[in-house]
Amino acid sequence: MQIDQPKPSLTPIANSWVTYPKPNPEAKLRLFCFHYAGGGAAIFRSWIDSLPSTVEICPIELP
């Protein structure tokens, strides 16, 4: 029986405002993304698979 793996969550690590849903130490570019007023870092979830593997998405979750 195969179990589908859940998509990476955008839960902050160690109380950090920067989330790393799909860490990529080999990325050539790290893109820090700020959401609109009243939004959240989850709006960037669809960007993860849309950009090339050379780009690491780092959504910022503001308080």
C-alpha cells in the first residue's frame, strides 16, 4: 500500500518569520516573498512547483 506524501507545510521553524517549505541548499537564487496586508505566507504555496529548481521560495510570515 502506497501512502501519498503531504505537500510541505508553510509552518514557521523555530519561531522564525521566514518559512522554508522546500529547502534547497543547491539553489542559485533565494526568493523572499512578502504577502499582502491581511494575507499569509500560504499564498506562495503554488509558486513552489511553478519555479525552476534553481530558485528557493522563502515566504515571510509577518505577525
